[in-house]
Amino acid sequence: MPRMFPWTIYMVMIFGSLSSAGFGFDQGWWGGIMSSKQFIHTFGSYRPDQQAWALSSKQQSVGTGVGYAGVILGVICGTPINERFGRKMTLLMQAVIVSVGVIIESTTRSSYAQFVVGKGIVYFGGGIATNAIPVYQGECAPPSVRGLMAGTYNAFLMIGGFAASLIVYLCRHVSSDWAWRVVIVAQIGIPILGWLGLPFLPESPHWLIRHGRPEQAAKSLRRLRGPSFPVEEEVVALQQLLADEQERQNATSWADCVSTRVNLRRTIIAVGVQAFQQGQGISFVANYQAVFLQQIGFKEVLLISMIVYIIGVVANILSMATSDRMGRRTVLLWSSMVLGACMLTIGGLTCRGTAHMTYPMQIAAVVMLMLWFLVFQLTWGPLAWVITSEVPPSQVREKMVTLSGFSAYGTGLIIVFVNPYTQGAIGGGVGFIYGALSLIALVFVFFFVPELRNRSLDQIDEMFEARLPTRDFASYVCGDIRDGQAEKRPEVEEEYVERVP
């Protein structure tokens, strides 16, 4: 077990992840508000075929898809910002961007276009955070708690989503448009909290070293590891690592992410886990669960949405406590099977439409949806971000994280644009599609995703450079331990990482 770390580590863990809560908040209220009669009466239209007011499939696609397009643009722009200005300044800039988007969203009266533009700007800030947070936390985290720290990104997504769904639920009986406007205005509290926490966060030691500021890197490391940590030795090790990278002339372009077999393998892993995280159905569940529940005849859709996010928060907390004990690979393999079974069951229960569904079948479908969400948030939800924080090599870390984020939200963008039309055509049959993708994800993990639990970033580099088969990573003994150099390398000291047997 690792010792207690300085309070700065916990500040990085909490405030470093706070920006993701804004993204989760936006997803949380959007999924619920699409079933809010006040919102629909403001922006929707009367549908004679449904004998009710509703948003059109086009409005659903545009409202959700523009947000995801904003995320993708933010991920792309986040790389040069992150590389040039550092992790802290990047988080500050994205908080300002999110605030601007919230103001635009909340001040619209009846213009759906203005609403969508504001939403896209909020998601643009979320995309920048998607680039900055995994890089920042991966570089600041001691190896023995990297899973815990990286998992906070997804945990705060759920916390933000729960807060938003709770506000939507509590305001459901408000007769005016403040039923939906309140939750948008409340969202600005998240960047404000981020501004308050930033002065207490250290800059990434890796970024400081790469920009020729070793003295500041030493101060940052001392804050992150404590006064007894051999800071000078770690700074020398990081400087040597940087010198080796420059000697090999790495990190010169985006092509370096795929220019060697080793980097190509790491890119495939980082990009693949993010694509399959989205592809198994989280974009559908997060954005269209309320519409889905209405389609199968369920009434208390806002209550169910709130319960789903409570499940997500609890699951992420459990995952943060266990990810560094249980690892990554085995958990992802087993969870893919469970996720696939849940979605296939949902498809089987609902594919024939409301007319053929009994009340027990509705309950069974809701239970399967909740079980799916619980398992996803225990496993794929946080672990994809853990893997994204540890797989990329330092010389192309920002670029590879950007590619991973592009993969995640590019996949999500396709789903949120297509899903309303697909769901309108085949109803709950969309569960068959997501269930099949879970089975494909299982195959991907088996052949590509190694076990990296409790490894330092240098040890991960060594194992990839050794070109180990995927299944051999867990049992491999790194050179610094084999050669008896553990005392000379702070990353593998007993108090920071469990020794490899």
C-alpha cells in the first residue's frame, strides 16, 4: 500500500479533474431536457403522428452532434495550447471558454441556433480539458496511484451529470422556461470552482523540464512527492530522458505517433480503447436514454436519469479504489462480455415496439440499462482514461492523447448524429448494434491491451521497447529492478509502487 501523499496530490486529483465535471454536467442536463415539456415547447414543434410536442430527429442530432464537433475541435486545438502554455494555463483558458458558452446558451430566448452555438462552445472547452487532464495527471501521479488519479476524470463526468440531472428533476414542475434555463446557468459554477483551485496546483514537472526550467520542476516534484523524496535524482532522470528523446530526434511531428512499430502499437491501444469506450453505447445512454425510455412507454424518465447518474458516481468511486489493485486488461475483458449481454438483452426486449411490451418487460429493460451503466462506469468508463494517461510515450504524449480524444469523440459524434434516425427506425433494436460492438471490443482488448498496473512511465517505455507480447506485460520484470537499481530510481521505491514479483 502506498503511503499518504502530500495534500497537493489530492488537489491535482480533484481540481485537475474538475473541468471534466462541466462536460458531464452538459451531457446530464441535455439527456434529461430533451424530455422536458417546457424545453420542447420553447424549441420543438407539435407532431401530429405522436399527438405531442417533440424535438425533431434533426434537432436532436444537431443539438447533440454540434457539441461533439466542438469537443473534437477542442481536442485538436488543445495540443498546441497544452504544449506551449503548460497544463495549468490550458485549464484556465478552457474555464474561460466554457463560461462564454454558458452565457450564450442561457441568454437565448427562442433561438435554437444561438442555443446550439453556446453548447458547441461549452463542448469546445470540454475538448481542451480532454487533452489537458490525462496528460497533466499522468505526469503528476506516482505510479501506485495513477489508476486512482486518472480515474477521477470519468468520476467527475458522472458527478457533473448527476448534479445536472438532479436540477432538471427538481425543476420539472416549474411552468416557465426557467425549468430548463436554471440548469444551464448553474453550470457556470464549475469553471468558477476551477479558477479558485488553480493557484494551489503545481505545474507538471515533465513540462517544466522540457521547457528548460529544472529548478521549478524540482519545486513542483517536492510539492507532489513530499520533502523526503529524492527530487534531484528524479530531475536528473527526467533531463536524461529528454536528452535521449532529442538525440533520437523524436517529437518532431504528428507522424511520430506512427513512425515506428512501437509508437504505432501504442497509438492503436490508446486510440482503440477510446473508440470502443464510446462505441459500446455510452453516447446512446448518456444522450438518448430519456427518449429511449419514452419510446418503450416508461413514465418517470427524469427520475430514472437521476438514478442512472447516482449509479455512475458510486461505480466510479469504487473503480478509483480498485483500479490499481485489479488492473486493466482482465477487467476490460470480462466487462465487455457483460456489457454485450446487457445490450443484446435490451434489444431483444424492446425491438418489437411498445405495443408488444408488457410492464415486466419494461422493468427488465430498465434494469438491464442500469446494470449496463453500472458495469460500464466500473470498468470501461474510467479505465479508458487510465490507459490514455499511461500508454503514450513522453515525446509524443500530447499528440497521442489528442488522437485518443479525437477517436473517442469522433466515434461519439457519429453515434449521436446517426442514433436518433436509427432509433426512430428500429427502436430498441439499437441494443443489438451496441451489443455486437462490445463483443468486438473484447477481441480488441485480448489482442492489443496489455496490463500496466503499478508501472512507472519509464518502465512502460521499457516494456514497449522490448516488444513484449500483450499477455507478457503483467509478468515482465523491468531492467531497473532486475539489475538491483531500485534504490537509484525513485519511481520504483517501495513507498511509491509495489515491487514486481
